[in-house]
Amino acid sequence: MMRSTSLPPTLRVAMTSRRLLKVIAGLTNLDPVAVLKIARAAAAGGADLVDIACEPALVRAVAAACPQLPICVSAVNPELFPAAVAAGAAMVEIGNFDSFYPQGRIFGADEVLELTRRTRALLPEVVLSVTVPHVLPLDQQELLAVDLVAAGADLIQTEGGTSARPFSAGSLGLIEKAAPTLAAAHAISRALAAAGPNPAPVLCASGLSAVTVPMALASGAAGVGVGSAVNRLSDELAMVAVVRGLRQAIDAVAPAAALRSS
């Protein structure tokens, strides 16, 4: 992934060492107060990346408040990306699609592939992450991930938290919640490894917690994206505590996960 040289060194190290922690503010979250609160908590808690809506003003505000925290912007309209990159975003992402499903908006494989091609044409040198829709059967998710990388995606992100129906309390319920995205991370990481040398990293996201992020790394992910576990909170100190817990959970197992994947 030669475009990764454009990323801040700390972010590249986190990715290659398979310990990346991304905090997701939300693709539709355009409230600057809320986004800044999440970004500050991400920085204070030890996250490597914050994922925010693709809005240049938000990018500038987060960059000013948290200058050491790399920013990823998410959208489903590629034409929005260049302005956000000019404002300071380090990378761009097509997805996450979770916020669209309650509206009945479904993204198919062909559409996601076309969005990827359009984004790559607009931004040939910018690192691009693409979410694989969890509504696809697992074998189709694998095929799409391989096609996305061929079309120019540098990272593949999984999802699945909105489709999970946990019915247990405590840790068992947290595992049930994460099961769809964990399964996707396992299947897609293996498919990309089988497709050729130097496979694109996989970020496991949606429905994760401190209990399940170690499972994501063990499943083949190079990192995790966590949204609702942080952004649903109203208190910034509580957000920091959750991010720190996630950081500690990742750091406790990342060396072993990297060894297993080598």
C-alpha cells in the first residue's frame, strides 16, 4: 500500500503492528460540539484515528483542537472528499453504511465498487478505506473485498452491529453483538490473503467493545473501529475512559495477534 506513506507515521505504525484504534463520530453527525467532544476523548484515550463526517469545517475544527490526531472522513458521495482532504483529512472512507439501513437505503456490491472507482479517480494519491456492506452474504462480502482492492481500496472495513440480535446479558451479549463483524473480518482477511501478496489491511468495526476487540484482532483484523460505545455517551470523561479501555484491550493482545498473522 504505497499510498500509506502519505499517512502520519504514528498511524502507519499502528496499522502495520495490527493495533489500530479508530473512534467513529458518525457519518451523519454534523454537530461540531458533539464531534469535538468525541475527538478530544479519542485523543486523550489513546486512539490512533478519528472518523468524522465529510465536512471541511468539521475537519478544520478537529484538526485545530486535536492537532496530533489523524482524521478520516466518511461519506457515500465521492465528490465531497476533495474539499475535506484539502481541509486536513489524512484519509477517506466510503461508508459506514449502518446509519442508512433504518431508512431502507441498501448499498449493493456494484454500487460500492462504482463509488470506489469514482473516489480513486478523484483522489489517486489519498488512502482510501471502503466498507463492505454486511447485508451481503459472507461469500459475496469476500468477493467484493477482493474486487474493491483491485479497484484501488487501500483498506477494507467490516460492519454488522446493526444486524446483530444479542439476547444475553453481560459479556456473552457483547460477543453476540459483535459476531457478524467478527465473522466478516475473519472471512475477508483470509480472502484477501489468498488473493495475493501484501493483502490490504482489514478494519473490524460496528458492534465492538473492550470485550470483543481482542477477538477482532485474532480474527485477522489490523485494527478496529468503535462508534456507539463512545459516541452514545454524553460525558467526555466517560468517553475517555471507554477509549482507554479499548486501547488497553488492544495493546494487551496486539503483539500476539501480529505474531499469529505472520
